[in-house]
Amino acid sequence: MKKTVYILPVLVVAIVVAASSIFIVDEREKALVLQFGMVKDVKEEPGLAFKIPLIQEVVRYDDRILSRDVGELEVTPLDDRRLVVDAFARYRIADVEQFRRAVGTGGIATAESRLDSILRAQTREVLGSVSSNDILSSDRAALMLRIKNGAIAEAKPLGVEIIDVRLKRTDLPSANLASTFERMQAERVREATDERARGEEAAQRVRALADRSVVELVSDAKRQAEIIRGEADARRNSIFAQAFGADPEFFEFYRSLNAYETAFQEGNSKLVLSPDSEFFNYLQSDQGAEAKSRESQ
């Protein structure tokens, strides 16, 4: 019985010591075995691991990709147009032993504090070297890459790998919004006025060209009409001349008939003439007398 009394406590102590010497490394983490604050072993593979009880301790660090939001910071681009930038970064602990030496017992909180300083400095440096239009345009991807590459070099002594850096929001300070909107509105009004002026100038050119084309077309049409009319008159005169030459008496008769037709129209049939007027030559001629006698019969 006495032996049993002594053996049981020893077994219990042995079990406790054995249990405290075994620990499990999760696949989502890395572990450091420390002895009096010094790194004695690094456990990166998941599974069971061992340590010396009471003398050694285990410190665990997350091996997953972590996110860090960088608080709002104000940057001044080359054109002195201040902007408020909100960014975030994704990182992971690449070298857990170096990470421990760099941050000590502060762990993730100390590392993220230093990352904030690195990211803020890189963001101000990169965005301060370009204009605000570049920051607000599609060139932001190239700027974020520059910030990331600069932060990778500075974060390496921490044992941290920067995976990505993104600008979430890029706005104007609230104090500058009203003046900026007014300036943008004035620029748009000026551009609209310039566009309208250029449009009016173009319209004037088109109208002037159209007016000139109309004048040229009308003038050419009149010229061709006068030419055609002249040719027709010449042809008519030629026909009259041929007719007059063929039968002068008939030509005189024809001209007299035209004169009578023109003179004796409705509302214009009263004439005061002497009976021996030349106007009645045909009526007094033999042909006219014969015509009158035929009419009386």
C-alpha cells in the first residue's frame, strides 16, 4: 500500500510533465520554441512537436494572409491639390524567427504599427511625386505597384512579406470640396463657351459657303438661261428673216395680224386714230378689202 501511495503521485507528475512537453502545431500557424527568451526551434510543419517542460515555452504566430487597414492620410501631389487617401495592405509572416527578433514580445500589434508607418511613408512618397490627375485616373494601378514594391523592401527586416497594397478611396478634403466644385464648374462653363464659339464659327463658315454656292449656282443658271434665250432669239430672228425673204407680203400680213391682236384685247379695244393711219394699211389694202367683202357675204 505504501508503494502505491508513492507511485501514484509520481505517475501523475510524469503524465503532467509528458503532457506539457507535447504541443500541436496547427496548419494555419507557425510556432517558436523559446528557452529563456531565446529561439531554440522553429515549427512550421503542422503536427505534434515537443519541448522541455517548464524550461521552454511555445509562441504561436498566424501563418495566413493578414489584412491591415491604413488610416486616412492626407497627401499633397505635385500640383498642390491635397487629397485624402484610404488604403489597405495584405501581408504574411514570411520569416517567423526574424519576425520574433524584430518585434519581440509585441507580436502582431507591434508589427502592424511599424507596417502603418512604412505604408504611410511610401504612400506619401509615391503620390507626392505625381499629379492629382494621375492619382484619380487609371494610372492608380501603377502607383499602387510602386507603393507595394517600396513597402516590400522596408518590411523585409520585420520578417514580413507584403503581398498587395490597394488604395480604397481617394477624395478631396471636405474643406476643399466646395471650392473645387466651383472651379470645376467654371472650367466646364468655359469649355462649353469655347465649344459653342467654335460651333458658331463653323456654322458661319458653312452658311457662307452655302450662300456662295447658291450665288454661283444661280449665276450660272442665269448665264445658261441667257445663252439659251439668246440662241432661241437668234434662231427665231433667223426664221423670221427666212420667212420674210421667202414671202415679204405674207410677212407684212403676219406682222399686221400680231399688231391687231395685241392692240385689240379685252379692255383695250378703243383707239383714236386717223383713218389714213399706217396702222390700217392692211385693212385698206386689196387683201384687206377682199377679206372684208368675204365677211359681208
